[in-house]
Amino acid sequence: MPFWEVVLDKDKEILGRYNQEYFSEQKIGEIVKKLYEQEIKQGNNLTIRLSKND
């Protein structure tokens, strides 16, 4: 099952995984703005990527 992964760029830490069946790309963008606001304010870069097949 494919997932969206929210990844912290500096150390490639996965902050969250979201099922693509339930979350559109637009919805993931909204989630990132709300849930990971502090990381963004601290100057960290986040990436939203497709998960590798599990």
C-alpha cells in the first residue's frame, strides 16, 4: 500500500506516514503546514515523498 512520507531533510528522519488512499497530495500539504509548523519555523526543510514499497 503506498504512503506519503514527510521527511526532515537534514537527517532524513521520517516525521509521518500517511496512506495515499485516504489523503490527497493537497491534504498532505495542509497537514504539513499545521502539524510541522515548528520545524519549518526553526528553519528545517521538509520533503513530501512517496514511500518505497513495503
